[in-house]
Amino acid sequence: MTTTQEAIQERFAENRTPSDMCGFTLMNNQVGVIVAQVLKNLPNVTVTYLPSMIRVDGKTRFDVIYADIDEAAGEDEGWFNSAEFEESMSTHYGRMIHEDDRTIMVANPEDAAESLGFDLQVVR
């Protein structure tokens, strides 16, 4: 096998180690750009701009606070909400918790269990 083939296999190899990461992709449009501009200011979030989408990756947990998006867009309070967010987002990984004023992204299911109503009891 050539070095190039080995590098490709290594890059795309399966890795089941928890990453402690969560995130989503946004459409690269007016709303997606505003959301990305707000979130890139969070200390544990990385935003990557791609030709047709914007990737948002966060370590452990981050909150998409709707009022912050309203303000950045110059819109009235309540303009950005979970429906607007879902319309701009195409995929996500980690756990997503929608609340009235924000969407919370959580990497580890255990950290979201109470909010999502999961029972983490071991069943035997």
C-alpha cells in the first residue's frame, strides 16, 4: 500500500473514542452567517465556512441564545426561535435541547438526560 493510501485509510478510520464534541451545519445564507457570527465568539466553539454550508463545532456544551441572534440580525425580539433555527440547520451531532429562549447543544448524552427525560438506570 502506498503512503497516500495509508493516509487516506487513517483519516477515515473508525474511531469510537468519545470526542466530547457537538455541533451542526447551517446553510450558508443570510441567517446562517448571522448565527455563525454570534457563535464564533463563544470560547469553546469553532466555526468553519465552506462553500455551501457553515460548520459549527463545540466542546462539551454550548447554547444558541435566540436573543443574541435577534440582536445581531437587527430584528425584534422573538424573530429567531427554534423553528427558524431548524430551518437554517441541516444536520447535527450530539444532543439538542430546545428551550423557549435557546437551543442547547450537548456532547454527552448523560449531560442531557434530565432535560430530555432519559432514564439512565441500567436495566438487567
